[in-house]
Amino acid sequence: MLLPQEIQDLIKTLPPENQAVVQAIALIYESKFQQMEARIKELEDQLAKNSKNSSKPPSSDGYKKPSPKSLRKKTNRKVGGQKGHKGHNLKMVQNPDKILLHKVKNCSNCHKDLTDQKAIEKIRHQVYDIPLLRMLVTEHQSEVKACTCGCLNTAQMPDYASHYVQYGPNIKTLMTYLQDYQLLPYERSAQLVDDLFEHTISQGTLYNIRKTTYESLEDFELSLELFLCASTLAGFDETGLRVITKLHWLHSCSTDKSVLYNVHPKRGSDAMNDIGILPKFKGVAVHDFWKSYYQYECDHALCNAHILRELIFIKERFEQDWAEDLINLLLKMKQTKHKALLQNKTELAEVTLKNYRKQYQAIILQGFQQNPLANAPPNQKVKKKRGRKAKSKPRNLLERLDTFADDVLRFFYDFKVPFDNNFSERDLRMMKVKLKISGCFRSLNGAKYFARIRSYISTARKQGINAFDAIRSLFTNEDIPQVLISNLYC
């Protein structure tokens, strides 16, 4: 019993029959007190978490945003552009689109007429601007000619002029670009057309344009899925989104040249099985420690950015030295690999690998010594609870770092594996911007349209292709979708 010594001495002065009662009551209240302490500790841990020391998004920090805590080491470089950095500014062009000549008509001193006098010099100033925007209506006329054989011949109209009146590829491209790349909702896209072109376009028309775009990308999506299933390395991630007020999940599969998005009502293995990539994937899957990923028979690499944030939390909240030691070791290993890559190496020496692995295991062992499994005090009966015994957050993290050490350190052994999964998280980041602008999707179809079209645009951007040009090719039957797929195999 952990009662203060003064209270224990006071209990001893009571009659024996009363001592037992008081001690039983004290044990009950002591148990309640320990439960309250544990609950308070748990709540304090939750309050101590933020976007810098956990996987919580920055939007959850509210107005009390934590001070920036970069793990990058300081250098002696000055702030701003470094020597050798090429700046970007406006430059004069040799052949401007339009030339306006400003003539001298009279002398500013004596007011003599100089209209017919030849200029001795011309000073050039160039102004970059855009023309005033307006809707341009083009009428396509198809000739009909009768042959002497009796056959009537009609000239072929362009594919985008198949109806008696319709929108052309440029305005369709702009609307798709604004909604699926710049993330504007229907209403604001329609308002932009009204403001810039003085033309009214209905939200129903915008929906039909996106539907047409979505359907034209079916073959592209199937080809991209086949490529990702056969990839040697891919990053996987997911984030929540609202569809008709209900929680859904946007799943992503990313490589350096492509990204595929899928919308599903669930987050775990049911969704992953329905999407169909991970069940067939045999390469290295880079992801955070979401247990559903480990149901698939492929190699795994854990995101060390997530692990570093968890270690920062352990260091700040529990003040345990091993967490800071492991942070420094992981960053040192990252730097060692970076230097090897600069030297065009494809792997590290066996001695180096063993040395760093030994340091890693030593730090983990140090952590276990500071966080032993909790045992009941001697001579104290503890009521057994169903399920696994609760473990502290440091202990849970240590067991994961120990059990999945190969996946944590895979980036160090396999140079094609990145240190973190940031390339996948970057592909999901704009979804949060989309939700901030629009709030949610008003239909599941709208969410699916966004996922497929955004997959195409993001893949084009990763391959250095202009997003507007990539979208326009869908309305002009150009071969950019096929080019994007071909580039994946290069």
C-alpha cells in the first residue's frame, strides 16, 4: 500500500477490527487514484501531440501552432539565393508579337514639326500581358457536292464540331483544368466564365464535361493500374474525405513518374483488395505503419518521417535519451546514404551496414531497459482484465522498431528505397486543399471523376508535361495519354 507513512501510523492506532476495514477502503481509493492518474497521463499525452511530433495534420493545431522544429542541421550559408543560383526574371524577346511605335510629332523646346524627320534611335520597352478575353464563336460550314454519278458528298467536320452547336476543346479544357487541377467548385468555375468571357455556362454543362473527360480516361487508368502492379517500388497512402457528408477515403499509389487515386468508403484491406493493386504487387511498398498493408506478401519499407515525429514526441513528453539518440542515428544514416549516392555508389560496404545496425540495436536495447514491461507490485492482488495488457507509448514504439527493424532500415540497404514516404504524401496534399475549398463531394460519381482525372493530370505533371496541354489532348484526340504510359516503361 502506497499511503503516506503518517496515515499508516494513524491506522495502526485503531482497533484491529477497524484496521482491516480502513485498509480495504484505502486500497479501493488507491486503485481509483491510480486509474485517474493513468487517465490524466493519457489525456496530457494527447494534448502534447501536434503536427511536429505526431502524424496529426497541421490543420489540427488550431491557433496554438507549435514553433518550427527542423531536424536539419544549421549551415553557415546566408538566407536567400546561393552563389551560382540562376534567377528568373522577365527578358526581352527578339520577335515580339506586336510592336507599337510612339512617334515624336513636335519639338518639346521650340515646338517645331518633326513628323517627317527620321528617328536617330528607337528606345525599346517590352510589356508582358494577356489579351482581353472573350468567347469566340466559330461557324463550321461543310460543303455538300453532287457528283455526276448521283452521289452526294459532304465534307468532314472536326470531331469537336459534331453537333449543330456546342462548346469547343479550349473552353472544355479550361473548365476541367480549373475544377480538377486548380480545385474550383462548379459554382466558382461558372462565375469565372461569366466574369472573364461575359458568357453564362450552367453547372450541368460543367458536370457533363467532366463526365466526358472521366470516360475518355478509362483505358489510361487500366494501363496505369497494370504498370503499378508490376512496379518494383511504389508508395501507398490514404486520407479521409467527405462524400455527401459521409467519411470516405482517397487511396493513392505513387511512383516518381505516376500516381493513381481511388475513392472507397473504407480505409483498410477491404478497400485495398477492391482497388486491386496491393494483392498483385510484389515490389517494395513504402507506407506508414498501418497494419492493413502487412496483409500483403511484398517487401515493406516504413516511412521514417512518421517515426521521427513519434521519436520527437517520446523525447519531449517522456524525456528519454534513447529517442534523441535514435533520431540522430537515422539522420546520420540518411546523410551517409546521400553521400554514397553523390559518389555514384549503388550500395554501402558490409562493414558499414553492420556497424550502423549494431548502433541501432544498442539504442533499442537502451530503450527497452528504460521501459520494462509493467509488473504488479509484490503481494498485491490485481484483478485480471481481458485482452492484452496496456503498454506505454515508448514501449509500443520500441517493440515496433525492434520487430520491423528491417523495414525501418530498408532505405539504408536498398538504395532505390527512399528514406520516407513524402512523395506519396505530397500527392495527397492537394486533396486537403480541395476539401477546404469545397467542403465535400456532393456525389460519389463526382469523387470518382476527380480521382481519375487528377491521376491523369498529376502523372502528366510528374513527367514534365503541361497540365493544360495534357487535358486538351483528351478533347482533340491527341496521343498524350499513350505517351504518359509509354514513358513509365522507359
